[in-house]
Amino acid sequence: MDPNYKDFKAKMAEKDFRLIIVGGDCPKVKAKPCITQVKYSLEFLGASLSGYIIGTAERPGDIEKDVYALNRAEEWQETLSANK
């Protein structure tokens, strides 16, 4: 164990983890394994995933058409800004 990081897991457990994934080919289906793996990794640290956003886009700029993902991102921005 690195002596500089003795309390690494404890510090990580206090963090607010959120995940944003963007894909073009069935992103809501294909993102599930990634989300599950991130959850497992965070469980190892004693942390949890506060939420995730799955956006749909195939080319640069396409995400602007995903109103749901953009609205969720704005909600997160408001929440995170208020918690500073």
C-alpha cells in the first residue's frame, strides 16, 4: 500500500460519482454493461453511482438533438453548482 494514499478508499467513498455515456448505435442498450461495471468498481471503493445519462449522437454536434440528455445534464449542473 502506498503510504500517501492510506485513506484512498475512504475518501473515494465520499465522492459523488456520475456517469455520462454517448453513443450512436442503440446506446441505451449498449451502455448497460459499462454502467454495471462502473457500479461494481465503485462498490469496491465503498462508493456508489449517483446517476447516469445516456446520450444519443453519431457525429459531432448531434448531441444537441438529444433534448432529454441535455435537460438531465442541466439538472446535474444546477444540483452540483448548488452543492459547492
